[in-house]
Amino acid sequence: MDKSRRRIQRIIVQVIFLISVAIIWEVTAKAHVFGERSELVFPTLEAIGTAFIRNFTEGYANVSFWVYILNSMKLLLIGLFMGIALSFVLTGFALMNKVFYDIYNLVVSVFDLLPGVALLPVVIVMFGINPAVIVFLVVHAVIWPMSRNMLDGFKAVPRIYVEAGKNIGMKGMKLLFGIYIPATTSYIVSGMKVSWARAWRGLISAEMIFGIASCPGIGLYINQMRTNMKNAEMYATLIVIIIIGVVVQYGILEPIEKNTIKRWGMTK
Amino acid sequence: MMNKEIALEIKKLNKSFLDENNEAEDILTNFNLQVEKNEFLCILGPSGCGKTTLLRCIAGFEKCQGEILVNGQQKTEPGIDRIMVFQDFNQLFPWKTVEKNIQYPLKQQGIKDKAVLDQLTSEYLEKVNLPGIQKKYPHQLSGGMKQRVAIAKALALKPQIILMDEPFAALDAMTRNKLLAEVQNISKTEDCTFMFITHNIQEAIVLGTRVMVMASGGKVKFDEKNTIEHPVTPASEGYGKLWKRLHDALEE
């Protein structure tokens, strides 16, 4: 009883907060506090709403906004998948081989600190202006935090699980996939959260810095709206970016968490 | 005595650990032991006497010098013929249900038939008086239940030797007594040799068909068959005497 009341209370508070922000926004917009620039800084909610719809119905230069979204998501998913797969392979190998562990540990520590966007000039020289650059940046955003989490996680695997595994004759890859990886799930899930957030930011930043005509993405769209002073559309695109983030958070990451570490009692 | 089969034979076992100054500290020196098939050997001893190390050497978790023979075959690696039941309640895999925890090692042994696996699972869960908990996750069980599942998991593998390292030490007295009775019943029906470490003299007398006391350095100070008639209670004939002798051996 108490728990559900607390939940209702939380929802009411959050809804009231959002409505208040909307009202303040609208009043500020209508009051033209920024004078001439007001329409650009604070477009009215109606303007943002119609821009939101126009984004999808008209798009920009005869290219639907859906195309931009799908392009971004495609590159993001390819990068995420490659990054996560590589993390599994490399950390798995690091677990088996001490020399590789020492090297990989150093590499992860160094590259984890390097913002992907800072690598852009080099990567562009390497790949040219094409979608591979974006994928590279997403992989870069994913692989290091993911590997760091997994390396730390492997170290924290209770000895008793490993011994219980060895006791029933498990060795090598079986031990890795049967014991180490499931026992590290909470680290893997938190690694995925960090990786996803970094990848999403990195992707939008890279797309804003240089647009790829053959594969236009959401970041490029924002930039095109900016250059055309279509600020209502810009805000509407920000809302889309937030919505995608929320969908991934609550539609993908939370169910993963709920079906693994929460179900197994590895977290509260 | 010659006609009894030997399940486990340990010859000239030496084990030392490096202390923080990198000097070797001998835990077991020239340790010899023979355990008969289906014997229930209880090992008592003060902390640090090497009894856990002995069990870990037998299980194959520690590198050591000397010979460890199970049914005459030398063992240097862990294997399913020697299953360890730990003191730690967290020895079950939290990411698997009780059923999967029991079946996983069986699958590793090549048993793939679902009907056989399910049958073995319910059979051994019933042996430890926990029928119907197949679908539960370990975190939903109490400490005593987890230990029982661990025992069921060990038994289902039909090992030659079950190594128990104070499995009930962290349980309350009532649960512990219940589990002792269960283990005793199981040990009579299963074709399996038990080695059971404990700090508790009563536990050793109730369970053991043979009781051993170890002192530091792995010296054996007491090693006798337990002839008290089962079921053993503190009122059994000879209980007090044996208790006193074990107590004295531990005190020395």
C-alpha cells in the first residue's frame, strides 16, 4: 500500500513539475522577453508542436526526418553491436592471457580518457568522410567503458563461483561463458548504460561536426535547422533525441536489468 | 581391514603458503591418510591447523606436493569425482534457478535428456527435504535451504567423495541439528564417501563413522573409528567419554 501511494505521489509531483515548466515556457515565449530574438530562443509550444509534426511530414529538402532517424539508429546499432562484441572478445582474451591482460588494461585506461570527437580529424583522414567514421566513434565510445567494467567485474567474481565451476570440470571458454560472464552481469549492465550514453552523445556530436550527404543523421538535421534559423524545428528535434534516449533506457536497458540482476537478487 | 576398499589415499602430502615476507609457511608436512569407501570421516581441529587446506588439496584447488589417489588413480586437477560443499551460502549460482543449479553440472557430464534431469532433480531435492522448489532463485532461499540445495547438487553428481568444509557452521543451532540428521540419513543410503570438517565435537560424534583431530602443521592427534551406535545422541553409551577425549585432544 505504502509503496504504491509513494509511486502515485511521485508521478503527480513529476507531472505538476512538467506542466509548470511548460506554462513558464509559454508565458516567456508570449511575453517576448528577448525582444526580436524571442522567437528564436523561446518559440511558442504551438510552434514547436507544429514543427515536430512538420519534421516528420515534410522533413528537409525532400528527405523525410525518418530517414535521418533511421540512418542515425542504424550506425548507432552497428557501432554498439561491434563495440560490445569486441569488448567480450578482448576482455575474454585478457582473462585467459596475463600478458594480454597487462597490455589491454593499459590500452583501456588510456583510451577511456580520450573523447571520441577529439579523434575525429585522425579518423576522417583514415576513412574519409563516410559512415565508417561514425561507426568508429560509436565503437570507440562503447568499447572502453564496457571493457573497463568487464575487467573490473572479472576481478570481482567471487572465488567460490570459479571453484564451484572448476569442481564440475569447467575450464577455459566454458568457465568464461558459464561462470565469469554471468557472474559479471551487473558490471556488464552498468557498462552498457555508460556505453550507450557515450555512444549516443558521440554520434550526435560527430554528425553535427560533419554531415554525410549519403547517410544524413539526426545531428546533421539539427545543424541544417540551425543554419536555416528554424529554431522551432531544432527544439522539436531535441525532443526527438530525448524520446529516443528514453525509449532505449526504459524499453531496452531496464528490461535487461529486470530480467537479469534484479531477478537473480544481485542488486536491490 | 584388508578387505575394505580404499576410496582415498594420500601419500606424503606437503603444502606450504608464502606469507607476507615471502617465506614459506608449512601447512601440511608429510601428511598421510587412507579413507575407506563409504566411510564418514569427520575432521576436528583448531583454526589454522590445515584441515581446510587438506580438503582444498583433495578437491584439486591447491597445488601441492605428494600423491592424492582416488580409487587408486592420482588426481592433480579438480573433478566431479570429488565434490566440495563449501561453508559459504553463496556457492549456488545466483543467475540460475535451483533446478538449473542442480542440472547444470549434470549437463556438463553429458546428461541431456530432460526427463532424466528433471527426475534426478526432484529425487535429490526430496532427499534433502526440499521438494517443489525447482523454480526458485537462490536469493529467495534461506541459508539452510541453500546448503541443502548445495548438498543435493553434490549428491546428484554421484561423486566418489563429498568434501564438506563446515557447511553448517553459519547456521542457527536448530537448523543445524535438522541438517545433521538429514546428512546422516543420506550418508547411509548413498554410495559415497564423506569428509566433513567441523569445529563442533557433537557434530563430529553424531555424523562420523571415524573421527580425526588435527593439530597445527597438519599433525594427526586422534584418529579412531566411532563405534557409538546410531542414532547418536548425547545420551548414547560412550558419548560422554568420546566427547571428553576429543575435547582433550583439541585442548592440548
